[in-house]
Amino acid sequence: MLELDELSRAYGDHLAVDSVSFSVPQGRMVGFVGGNGAGKTTTMRMVMGVLAPTSGRVLWDGEPITRADRVRIGYMPEERGLYPKQPVLAQLTYLGQLHGMTQAQARDRSQDLLTRFGLGERLKSKVETLSLGNQQRAQIIASVLGEPRMLVLDEPFSGLDPAAVDQMSALLREHTATGVPVLFSSHQLDLVDRLCDSIVVLHQGRVVAQGTAEELRANAPLRYRLTMTGDTGWVRGVPGIGIIDLDGPSVLLEPEDEHVAERLLADAVSRGGVREFSRIRPTLSEIYREVAVA
């Protein structure tokens, strides 16, 4: 298990990462989300030892992480690291050897993955001749060579078409199924919601929310939509009700608690013509805007 304990990184007077703490348990997929400049990439670089923390610790299985531990982590950096003028298969074979595989093992594994992800006919193509999506496929393949004990992926789905997203999602699930923890950042919040066991939201260098999608939704404001055959303007006068949006027969409202919501429903039924009274389940995008948009 990977643990971040009060991890911070300062650049002069600017605190880019401020006391970040969370864990990535064995066999779990954790989504790391936040706006541009939130500190996600800086945090991942500290995990990988590319940057030294100003304070705090990175732990692996309860002990300070070592260089030997990091060698076994599959890492996909924000700035892609493939050499543009090298053939893709030769390059992946070389990277596999750096992870301790024999040349034959690295070549066979690389060829299998390239073929699986639609690049079987481009084995000898230079990286620079591949489309951006195919370069992204090759970069992700590079991160999973060598039987990694963990995956740390910075925006792995950027530039991928829906079919490639599905392929890569399946690849990540195969790794978590064998106990490999996965941490990845993404701006595609619907994808994070669908794939991840838990989510960490970073804003201005600080963790502002974390937990499963259901836990985050449970902490979101209580909201209901009431729709009636007639006008719902009368709701404005009900104590304990906040009005988010009111448009004739429909109103989006925020009650103080469930008891207030129940009393409102009883009042609406007594007036007749109730067509809908439903709890609004916020999307991850809506939750993100609530907690991370200044």
C-alpha cells in the first residue's frame, strides 16, 4: 500500500502541495482530480522521487519508500518520455529490459500488448509517426511492462478515443485484480466516477475531499426536485427550505434536513397535483464544483 503522510512541496514562498495525506490500498484504483495547477503532478513526482518533498513522507507498506520500491512502480509522467525517432517495439523492449526483463521477455510482452491495442502493424514505426492517441497507447504500455507492483499514471486517458479508453480501463482492472494499487489523475470526471474505488480531490495544493463516490455524494448538500401541475411559488414561504431554481411548476430546493423535506412533501400532496418529488444525486462534476471551485 502507498501512503502519503502530510506531504508538502514549496517553491520559494509558494506552497504548491500543502500537507497532502491519502492512501492507495492494495488492489484499489484511486482517482486523483483537481484543476490545472492544483498540485496533482507535483504530488505524483514526489511519490516517484522526481521531486523531493519540502516536508512529509511517502510510505510503502508502512515504511519510507526506497529507490528499490520505486523501480517496481509503473510510472506515466505528464511529459511523455518516449523517444520520437525510435521504433516503438525496439523502444518498449529496451524499457522492459530496464525493468529487469530479458530482451526476449521484453520484446514478447511488448509485441503482445501492442498487438492487443491495435498497433500490431506499427511495430517498426517511429514513435513520431504515430497519432497522438497511438503514442498514448504506447506510453501506457511502457508503464505496465515489468510486472509493476503499483501504477502511478498522470492523465493516462488524455487523447484516447472511446474504444481506447475501454481497452485501457480493462488493462488497469486486470492489474488491480491481481492486487496492484493504481493511482491516476484525470480531468475526465465521469471516467473517474466509473472506474475508481475512491477519489481524492485536490484544490490549491490541499485535499478538499476524499472517499468513495457514494461517500462524496452522501456529504453533498441535500437537494430535491418538486414538480407539480400548478405553480410552485408557494415553496418560497416554507421555513427551512432554500430555493436553488424555481421555474413555474418545477422547483429545485435544498431542505435543512429530511424532516423538512417530508413536511414539504406532505404540504405539496395536500395542495394536489404532485408529479415528482425526487432526491437529486449529484454527479462527480457537481461535487467537484462544490468543493474545489473557488
